[in-house]
Amino acid sequence: MTYQEAVTELEQILAQLQEVPSDIDQLHARIARAESLLAACRGKLRGVEEQLSDLQRTAEE
């Protein structure tokens, strides 16, 4: 899954949570999915930060 796909799905989940009253099982499933997507996005962002730091160190040498 790409970063953009994860963000798009997170936006959809947020819209669903704001629009439609959910039963507790649906709410739990949506929140669990959102947590998983957020973790994936954070991981991708950390990877990019590390690459940028490496690139900066290489450029400074």
C-alpha cells in the first residue's frame, strides 16, 4: 500500500466516523484499521526522514 492510498483510506474512515453513527463493532473495526494505517504512514515517513538525513550527510562530506 502506498502512502497516498493509506492517507486516502484514513480520510474515508474519518468521513464515515463523522457522518454515520456506528455501532460499537463497526466503530472498533474502523478505529483498529485507522491505527494500522497510521502506523504504516509513520513508518514510511520515518524511512523518508532517514533517507534525507543520509543524503544530507553524504552531501556534506
